[in-house]
Amino acid sequence: MKRFTLGLLIIVLLAPTLAFAQTKAKGEVVQLNFIEMLTSPTRTAFLNEVIARFEAENPNIKVNLISPPYEQAENKMTLMLNAKQPLDIIESRDGTIKQFVNNGQVADLETYLNDWSAKGDFLPMSLYAARIIDGKAYIIPQLFFVKGLFVRTDLLKKAGIAIPKTVQELYDASVALSDPSKNQYGYVIRGKSNAWKVSQDQLCLANLTNIDPNNFYKTKDGKFVYDTPEGKAGLQRYVDLYKKAVSPDGVNWGFAEQINAFVSGSGAFLIQDPDAIAMIDKQLGRDSYTVVPVPVGEKSGKAYQDFAFNGLSIVSYSQHKAEAWKFLTYLISPKNNSEFCKSYGALPVFSSSFKDDPYFSTGVFQAWHTMFTHPETYKFVNYPITSAKFSAWGPYQEQYMQRLLLGQSSVDETIAKWASYWK
């Protein structure tokens, strides 16, 4: 009797597992566990809408969306992966994907990517981002953040000044527009909160011709980029720009202060990401401004800047990789991708979005399409994010940049400090 009871208990306990295995074998129901990292109410609502449509079209696949609070999401995802808990698709960022690759937690998607019908519509930038780690596709990008030059066209028209295309033209136009007695200045500087990443580096280093694309702070022959004649001259020009064409308060400005200065008219030029558009549209309107590609070096003819993106990966130990890829490519299909980026203030990853979708194919977004489709001029580079020194670089850089702008240090002294840090 005891043996019979024990056998019955085992059968009862195994029944759900056996039933699931039989269901999977018949191709009836597969559950995918998908965890998002950049959680927000609007974003989660959009994902749930897409999931509902996908499940309606694919009744044999169910998607379980895991949406931890934003502050906890990355840690929760890491813990789940380390414990090999049931996960099939994860969201990641350019700054976090490497750790998952190093830990063998995400799958190589090269074969899937090469067979994907939408691959030909991917921007060159999208393919580059997908293969940013070891030249293999471990992440499929979903959106981009890239800087553009915001221009107060009304102020330029009134002053009879053309939209600048080079850094020197930007400098000259900013000086010409500045009138401190009227609290009117040409350029809206970013003084704090990673100012080096927002506009300083790309303006100062635009005339270098041998930057290592894998390390923005090195030349191809191994020199620190500012410790070159072009780097030194660029930094000096940036200091001059601050003294002649920037509000003195700009040394302390962050994102919100930049937007306020641009909207109020106390600055005519601003370098920022596309997520600034919604705020500026609401407060100013597109009759008064536009966005153009970032200025190039007058000697090099090049513009350098980094980019930020996030995307989706398939977990290496997933038992449903084919189904995961099917959902992943449905979520990042051109139509869904365009709609998602509109609500998120980001840039889509497909060429067709910039051609066929009226929202992206006209007006201010064409600046980014120009930069994306002319890689010979607009060079995207990577910061040394894998260096152990990178996390502390922001505060260190800002400390000496502040001293330089306030006249408490020289260009040579500042470069020496920075060069010593990276050595």
C-alpha cells in the first residue's frame, strides 16, 4: 500500500512537467520569460500591447513580461541570470551587455541575424551596435541616443547668420550672437553632469584624424587625444568659447538648465540628445528652432561622438531560442520600433523609419538620418567603458575642467592631469 501511495504521489508531482513537455512537443504552448531593464509605466504599457498582438498572431507562444522597478531591474536581472532562473529574453544597455557576454549568459545571434529578412533595413549603425562586443551579435539594438546640434533659427535669421557646419563656424556664430548686456549668448554649454560626454569632447577633438574608434581617448598610435597639437588647440578654443559666447552661469548647468537657456533665447546653439525635442517642442515650437548634424572639424572634415543604445538579447540557456527570436524580431519590427521610439524620445534602428514614417522622415529627425547614413563623415566612437578607471573619470574630469573654465588652471596643466589619470 505504501509503495502504491508513493508511486501515485510521484505521478501527481510529475504530471504538470509531463503535461508541459507533451504540450511543447506538440508545439501548442511555449512560455517565454522576458525581463525589461528600463522599466517605466509608459514603456511597460507599450510592451504589453505588443505582447497581446503577438500572442494573438502566435497562439502557441505566451510571453511573460517581468517588470521590476527601474532602480532594482538590473540587479534583479543579474541575480536571475546568475541563478539560471527561467529567462529567455533580456533587455540590456550598451554599458551592461559586456558583463553578460563575459559570463556566457547571452547567446550568439549571428546566424539568426544573417537570416533575418529585416537585416537589410537595419541602419549601418544598428549592425555596428549589434556586434559591439567581440564582433558578434549578442544584442539587437532597439533604440539610439545620439547628439544633434539644436539651432534657434529665429535668432540666426534676425542676426543674418547662417547655420554653422564646422566647429569654427559654430564658434564664430556663437561669438557674433553674444551680447552679455542683453543676457544673450551664442552657445549653451553643459558645465556639470558628464559635460565631457555631452559636447566637450566632440567639439575639442574634431580636428584629430587618427582617433582610435574603440577608445575615444587614444589615437591610433597610442597617444592621449588631448596630448596632441589638435587636442590642445581644441581645448583652448573651447575655453575661449566659454569666455566669449557662454553665460558665466553655464559652468554649473546640467540638462534642465541647458533646455531652459535654449528655450528662453539666452543661447542659440545646443548639443543634445533627441529626448530634448518633446520638451523644446512644448515650450518653444519648431517654427523657432531646428536640429542639424553636429559640426565637423574644419581641418579634418570629421565629427566624432559616442552613442547610447539599448536592445534585446536571448539568454544562452534558454530552451526556446527559436521562439524567443520570433518574438524579439516582432517587437523590434520597423512599425513597432517607430511607435516605441516616438513615445520614448529616441531614434529608431531602421532606415525605413527615416524614409516612410512621417514623424521621422521630415523635420528635425533628418539631422540624425544624415549622420547615420554618412559614416565617412560622422564617426561613432566608443569610450573606454571596460577600463577600471572609467567609472571615476566623470568626477575627475569635471574637477579639472571646472578649474580650467574658471581661470584657476591652464590648458597645459589640465591636459597633464588628464593624461596622468589615463596612464
